Amino acid sequence: MRKALLPALVAVVLLAAAAVWAGLSVAPDPLRVEGPILRLRSGELVYRFHATFRVEALFDAIRDPYETRDLAAKRPEDLARVRGEFLKRLGLPSLEAVPSSGQRWKEMLEGNGYFAGGKSR
């Protein structure tokens, strides 16, 4: 029985490695929180929203890994699509609903699993 499972296990590992190599992933891209700045990677794009200043930006993570050229004005369709993914991940209807700071901000992050037992993950 063990010998029969080995080829299947090898196949699964090879398929998973191929998916990672091809840039495909089963898990959603992470939503990262850095103080008042929230980032969401969607494929090759990075959406950044500054909750305090209410400013959003869009970057090409491959061609601009240091996020120096904001593409929001040049790619409005991509901005709208990734903003939608961002809001869906947060479970909010609009950017206005994203808390800017303080207790509401902390409660939203706790509700989305960013704090466990008072500690950030």
C-alpha cells in the first residue's frame, strides 16, 4: 500500500511545485496590514490603501517592486477591480467604511483575524 501511494504523492508535489512556479496559487493573495496602510497583492498588481489619509495607489509588483510608480491613473479598470477584491476581503461596502484609526480600526482588524490574544500576527 505504501508503494502505491508514493507515485500519487510525487505527482501532487510536482503539480503543486508547477503551480507555484507558474505563479498560480490556491490560497488568495495576502492582505497585509502595516500600521494604517493596507496592501493587497492581486496577481502582479499591489493595491495600497492608506486608511488615515484615505489615499489609494496601484503598483506593478514585478516591474516596480519598490512601489515607486503609481499606476492608479493609468489603469483605472485594474484599480477598480483590485479595489473590489480589497473591499471584499475586508467585508466592507466602500473605502469610506474602512476605519481611519483608533478603536474602530483595531476592532476591524481583530474581527478579520489580525490580532490573536492582543498580539499582532
